Amino acid sequence: MSSTDTFIERYPVLAELPEAARTALLDAAQWVTVPAGTVLFDDHQACEGFPFVVRGSVRVIKASPNGRELPLYRVSPGETCVISSSCLLGHEDYNARGITETETEMVMLPKPVFDALLGEPAFRGFVFHLFSDRIAELMQLIEEVAFHKLDQRLATLLLGKGRILHTTHQQLADELGSVREIISRLLKGFAAQSLVKLSREQIEILDPAGLRHVAGG
């Protein structure tokens, strides 16, 4: 399967476009492949195009001046970045950071072509449907950060990753928008209660029911 075929398979909306619009999109498409850990965009940078992730994933975060990070969402194949959409629609600079989690292959659509495609009902519906989904996710994130204690959020995160987690305390802290020292202290507390067993870059869930009790407050 060619890269273009994969692109169309990942994003079925392309097949719904009129032939002239689809041809214009594919002709303007800028293919890029970047390694893991690449900063694709950052605060106060101008948004130059609309990204489609064909392979890999992008983590979008909000970073504070003191280095703390709050994960907002991930962009996987078949999805797109609502912050990029917002910046293009509002003619604003980025207000978050996007970092590739793995080697990532993307198609960048220049802004003039994006603007023109918004006149196509199928493409416009695709963009605003993703807006709706992402806003719902972000509202859930706001609720968790504002109303759930960190130990509850950590317990919920652990329960969603299987019986044995191969991860570091720093990675968990990044996912929760916290700092490693606090996460380590909470994990040691969980271990003292025999809820988990800690070892180097590994956490074993010993008592899922107990963790569910913590997660439920």
C-alpha cells in the first residue's frame, strides 16, 4: 500500500471530498517524518499548517515556566490536533507544545488549502466533529484536575495500564501534570498498604480492588 493510500485509509473523510478538492489536498500535502521526542510546535509559535498523523503519535501538553507539564491529549493516526485547528481558525499563535512520542509520519496541509477545504461540508464536518470530541476530553481533564485528589487520579491511572506497568515515576508524573517527588511519595504509600509492589521502572498491581477504592475516594 502506498503512503497516499495509507493516508486516505487513516482519514476516510478524504474519500468523501469531491475529486477536485481531494486532488488539490493531495497535491499540496507536505510529507514529513520526524523522530521520537521532536518538538513539533511550542508556545507563541505561528501555526503554518494543518497536521494529519499517518503513523506514530503526538503528545500535546501545556508547560509551565517552572518545568511542570499538564498532558492535554494525544494525536494518533486518524485524528488531528484541535489546538492547531483553533490557531488556524482564529489566526492565533500556538498556546501549547506538541512532542512526538515515537517516530511519526505526518502530512502537513498549508493554511491556504486548509482555508479552502473548509468550504467543503465533509471536511468542515470532520474538523468540527474533532473539535467536539477534544473539548469533551478537555472538560473531563479539567474536572479531574480541579475536583479529584492526586492519589485518586494516580490510582485511576495505574488501574488503566494492566497488572504490571513498565514505567518510571517521572513518566507517571508527566501524565498527571505533577512532579516526580510527589508521585514517588504516593506510590510508596500505596506500597505500604500492599496495593502495589515497586521495583526499578516497574509497578506491579497487587490489590486492584484496593486501588479502585482509592480511585473512588
